[in-house]
Amino acid sequence: MPRKMIEVENVNHPGHVARVDAEKYAAARAALLKLLPRRAPGMTQREMMDAMRAALPLTQFPGTTTSWWMKTVQLDLEAKGLVTRDEGKPLRWRRV
């Protein structure tokens, strides 16, 4: 049986969409939205990656794939206006 796919956006490439596994996307999206704070200072990319590794099951997200899924979901949610990037260094993200 073929996997169900979903289209995701990338805030850095407006108008471009990619297709990814819908089940994995849903799990990674739910985890990231649960982890990200609504208030500044938000989380750095490293903090998000570490938190996602702890939140996602290794059976579904083996090895370093959690980092790829975290970034894919973060860029998609940012493109959709559900996550915002705060100014300053290091970069930090939070829920809108």
C-alpha cells in the first residue's frame, strides 16, 4: 500500500512545495507545536533539534532523521504563519 503524502511549503522558497510522508509529518508537527513556546525568547535550532529527538520515537524516526523532520516542519509552519522567527542572534523560533 502506498504511503499517504502531504505537500509542505518552505518559507525560504515561496511558491515551492515538496511532498513528504503524511504520517511522519503529522507526528513531527504535533511534537514541534507542543515544544515551541508562545512567548519570546523562543527556541534555537539546536534546542528544537534536541527536544525533537527526545519527543519523537526512534522506531518511526531513526538516527538523525529527527533533525530533518524538525527543520521541514519548522519551515512549513513558518511559511503558513504558525511559527515566527524572532530577531537577534542566535535565531529563535516560537509559536504565533
